[in-house]
Amino acid sequence: MKISIDRALCQGHSVCLGECAEVFNVEETDDAYPQVVLLQETPAEELRDRVMAAARYCPNHVITVAEV
């Protein structure tokens, strides 16, 4: 799987961080909102369920998971 994020839509709710801290982080920015940071673009298969939960529960739907 390969993960991409749309930082322009991210409002830093940190749901992804709560679901899978091995793959996502949220950092403060100079903008109005904190932003998600992708720590692993192609994480290990054993993280799939947690990555998919992060994508599913993201309030702004900024996480896309593609099969490679």
C-alpha cells in the first residue's frame, strides 16, 4: 500500500495519529491549523488495518491509500 495526504485539507484533528502513530504525526505550523506529517509512505502490511482506520475516521478525509 502507498499512502498520500492532502495537506491543504488537513485541520490537524490528530485522529490519524491516534490510530497509527507509526505512520502519521501532527505538527504545529504557522498556518491556522496543525498539519499531518507522513512518517512512512509505504508502511508494513501489518499496519494496514490501523492505516485504513486512520483514513476512514479522518474528519476531513485527507488520507488516501492506494494499492501498489
